[in-house]
Amino acid sequence: MSKPYYKEEDLKKFKDIADFEPELAEKFFGWYGKVFEEGALTAREKAIIALAVSHAIQCPYCIDAYTKDTLKMGVSEAQMMEAVHVAGAIRGGASLVHGVQMMNKVKKLSM
């Protein structure tokens, strides 16, 4: 059996990106931390958004991290799944709306 590409324990190594480029890593982590501070959106709302986006971009590390965070923040399983469905609908809709591009091209080439 082959080894899995994504390993849960690798998420803990995220900070290690600073080993190869400390200045940019410091800037990224500073920005990332600032983004998740309370603001116009609560930390809870931001975590739900992050969970949904994690599914849209299909990042298993992010999915694990934000599933854990949202659970700690009292987000229910139903709320999490609803957020995942929102992400899926947006992702699916984005693919479908590009069908307009295809239809425009077909009409142009058919003239």
C-alpha cells in the first residue's frame, strides 16, 4: 500500500516554511494572524468561512484545522455541513457560469 501524500502530522510543520524564507514567512504569519482577529466579522464567522473555503480549494490541512477550530467555537455539525454546501454551490456555479463563455465561442464560430 502506498503512503498517503497528506499526513496529519505535517500540519504541525507549517511554521517550518520559515526555514527556507524567514522574512516572507514572518510577513505571511503576521498577515494571517491579523486577518483572523475580530473585526467586522467575529472570529467564529471567519472560522466558518475558512472551513468553507478549505473545502472549495480542497486543502486537507485547512479542513482539519478549521474543523477543529469551528468545533471549539461551538459550531454545530449541521452548520459546518451547510457551509460546505455553500462552498460546493459556489464552486459548481463558477464552473457552470463559464458555460456562457463556451456558448459565446460556439455562437461566434458558428456564424
